[in-house]
Amino acid sequence: MAKVLLVDDEPNIVKLTAFHLRRHGYEVAAAENGAAALIAAHQERPDVIILDVMMPVMDGFEALRQLKAADETRDIPVIMLTCRTLDEDIAQGLVQGADLYMTKPFEMEKLLIAVRRLLTVSGEQPAVGEDA
């Protein structure tokens, strides 16, 4: 079973997104800020990370930079999922190593498809019986 690390400081987004990911066969770990995401990424060894930008303690851009700088986590695909929609924000996320940049509000079906595609590209097995 593929594992997704979901990083967001909005509890409702975490609950709803985790619910849908689990419903589609993924194991889900969560973190509420960038600093917690770094710890969770090393402990949980996720197959994909969904990362918000605007969070307390450490924002998603800094967390992404550190994830991509570390040997243990640099190859984990990252989806930036944020309300930051400016071209320079999107460029910053992609330049720092995000595999995909999605903006909020988002369609759950598109996020599920993105997770599945990144798992397929990275050689991981998508969830069994997944209908996304």
C-alpha cells in the first residue's frame, strides 16, 4: 500500500483529503507544518508528499527545499497544494523541486489522479482497486 504524507495546517483539509486518500487505498500520515513534515518524511518514508505552502513554524517552500536537499527524501515526489496562485509562487515551487503545483480550492478527483500518476512514474504501485 502506497503511503502519502499530507502536510497542511488546516484540520478540515487534512480530514477531508485523508478520508478520500484512504478510501482509495492509500495509507496516510499527516503533519501540520513544514518542520513536522521533515520529521514525518524521515520517520514515515512516504511514497508521495502533498505539501501546503502557508503554514506556521516552517512554510512549505522551506520544507520543500530541505526535503530536496536531503539524500533520504530528495526522490520523494511532492505535490504543492496551496492557495498561493501567483506565477512567481508557482515558479518557486517548481524550481525548488515540486513535481506538481496545484492551487486551492482543488478538485479531489484531480488530486487523486495526480497522486496516482506520480506513484506510477516513481515506480510505486498505486493503490489496489483505486478508481481515480
